[in-house]
Amino acid sequence: MKWETPLWMVACLLFASLPRVPGQPDTTCYAFVGETVILPCTTTSPGELILSKSMLYWQIESVLVHFFHNGQDSLSYQDERYHGRTSLFLDQMKHGNFSLKLSNVQLLDTAVYTCIYKQTGDHPNKTQKSKINLIVSAPSSTEEAPSPSGHSQVSFRSPADVPRLAVLPIFFHLLVMLGVCHL
């Protein structure tokens, strides 16, 4: 795994802990086409959760991305674009981690995702929602001069070719928001 993917995962989780602005997504995550991204979602409920009495929806407006109900995935109504590409961290859900792992990210995955958690049964908690903005970028391609054989070649840039300095404004903004740096 390249260092950029874990770096974006850490950035997403850090942004998820920042104060929320009403009407805006709780956090923004970035990914390149073909990568795997984790969209963070956690509950504030204390203690261990009873998954057999829980409902978890991941959706984009009315499009169902992933549904978990009564202790198991229930994907019969999942939108076909997401079939086989989503998963939850089942071993961490009872502790409140409802993050969604989205594999083989596509440009069409760019959207605001909503994570909705609800405890059902005799003592239901209020519904908890969070919104995550996912921005997907395509690796850029560049046309090169013809090779000595006379054929032109196209090279595709990978996420590793993105200048590392592009990440600095994000971390500077994070440090300012956390009060570590002052303008």
C-alpha cells in the first residue's frame, strides 16, 4: 500500500473529529480512481452496542449504498453500482465504528454520503446521522513525444506522482483549526 492511502485515511479520521458546521458535510475524504477509501462514521453512544437491535444505512440521497439490520448485512436493495464494493468493520461495530470501506473507487462515487444509525428494540436511542463528502480524482494522463519506433506513448500518472506539497495546505488548515498554529 502506498503511503498516500493511509495518509488520506488518517486525514479523514482527523477531519471527522473537527467541530461541525450546520448544513455542511461532517468531513471530506479524497481518493483516486481504483483505490479503496474508508468513509468514517462513529456513534457517541457509550458502552457496547447490541448489533441485533441496530440499523445502519449508508446512502446518497435515495440511493442505498449499504444496509445493516438485525446483526447482519442486508444488501438485497443495494444499488448495483456498489455491489461487491462495500463492507463494514463488523468486529468494530459493537464499539460504535460504522465506517464504510468502499473498494475500487470510481469517478461516479463522488458524492455526499449519509451514515444513519438507529438502535431499535425496547430502549431505542435517537437516530444519529453524519455526512461525508467523497471527492474522487482520476490519475492524469500525459501524451509523450513519439518513441524512436515512431509510435506515440501515453503514460499514466499514479497517485504517487502527485506532488507531496499539495497535502501541506490541508494539514496547515487542520493545525490552525486545532489551535496548534496561529495565523
